[in-house]
Amino acid sequence: MICGIVDLGSNTIRLSIYHWEGQDFRLLLNKKTMAGLAGYVQGGVLSDSGILVACRTLSSYRALLDNFQVSKMHVFATASLRNISNTGEAVETIRDVTGIPVEVLSGDAEAALSFKGAVLPGGVSTGLLADIGGGSFELVSYEDMSITSACSLPVGSLSLYTRFVNGLFPTPEERKAMRAYVEEQLDRARTAGVRRSRLCGVGGTIRALNKLSVDVFHKPPESRSMTAEELRELYKLLKKDGRDTLRQILHAAPDRVHTLVPGLVILNTVIKAYGVEQVTASASGVREGYLMDRVMKL
């Protein structure tokens, strides 16, 4: 069978088309729209303009699937609709305008689905999972392939940028404020006190950081592993805030030029707090977990 899974995120809206049969699946097509819905939130309310952006994107994805004669499209939202005060209104408007229902995942559900999609298909047996999105990040501690604790924190690469940064790159004072805020959020996490040497990283921010790591440290293109020291070196590079830094980011991850530093602040704060030594950028995550759990019923 073939179906489309849409992740309605705070920074990006992604469509993934999968072919699945029994317990096996493979990705056929992946399409991304940099919608930046978090930028349309004012006073906790997603504006009509933001809702319209979501409607237009979902309608274009529905038309694309129709062209491929794919009838099944499943749409879920994360912090983009979860962390606003007008969630019900937004979901209802999207359904009325497009005819498309949207499932809004709780933070715990998102964390569990990210774990199912990224770690269970052959990841290390004990470690941390960090899913850094545009509007939130999910942190899961697991041992022997079983979750021991999990939480969702209302801070992501785009929301952190929107809240603290006035220019393209954050100033030293803005970086300090972002780091303090992330540390404050981590203090509330149910994984506090856990020490893990390995971290599985999920989401566009970590994939972009891995591309930058490959570029900066001249690693093989297929490499998906980064050491804590490499990530500290990347942070030092990005702090320089000059033309060379901008050129480096534009070469590796042009669509994340403004959110890469905030995302790295989150990741490096997690690394320091939990004693992480190595990070693996997962090629799969919450969409695959959603497919396995909600569609394939595994």
C-alpha cells in the first residue's frame, strides 16, 4: 500500500510518501516546505495568515498525492498547533477550508513516536533521543530499548530564534540568554540526573548540523556521527558571525541559516547536561514512528 504522511511542524511542513507491506516500508518521496508557522504566533495565537499558510501547503500536498493516485494522506501536528491557545479553531478552520483532518500530537505522544521511528529500527540499545523541532524538543531516556523517561519542552530552534534574536545571528548576550533559557527548561525535564554517552538526534536541525559537520571536518558524505567535541567546535565557528561563517552555512544548510545557532545551543546544552560523547543524526523519526504506529499498527 502507498500513503502520504504529513508532519505539520513549527518550522517546516513535510510530506513523506511511503510504500508499506506487512512490517516493511520504504520512502518513495520526501517534500519539504519552509512554512515557519512559529513566526505567525503572537501572544500565543496562531494568526489567520499562519492558518492560511498551513491550508495552502496541505492543499498542494493533497493535489500532489492525487496526481500520483495516492488516496491515503495522514496529517499530524506537533508544537505548531499544540503550543497555541487557538488549537481547536486552527484545526477546525483547516478542516473546513481543505477537508483535511489534522491530529494534534501531545508532547508525550510525539516523544514516543520519535523513539519508535528513530531508535527501535536498529539504534543503540541505551542512550538519549533528542528530537529538536522548530517549536519544541522532545527528550527521551531509554535503556535496553525501553523508554525510562520522556518529556516535551516548549522550546525549539525557530521559537528560540524568534524569542531572543533580533538580527540574523545572535549576539553574545542573546546566545547567553538562549542558553540560560534552555538550561531552565532542562531543569524541569523528567530525565534530569540521567547520564548517557550516546544520543540519537532527530529533526531537521540535527540533520543540518550533521551536513555542516561533514563539510567543516571533511568527513565522508554518508557520515551521520558527530562527537561532542566536534559540536563544540561548530559552535565556536558559528559564533564568529562573519562572511565566512555565513558562506559555510549557506553551503551546507541554506534554509536554516537563522535557526542553526539556536538549534546548536539546544543540542550542546543537552550534551553538557547529560554527559553525551557522541551524537548520531537519524535518517528517520516521528513520521516513520507515526507510520508504524498509526497506519501499519505495529
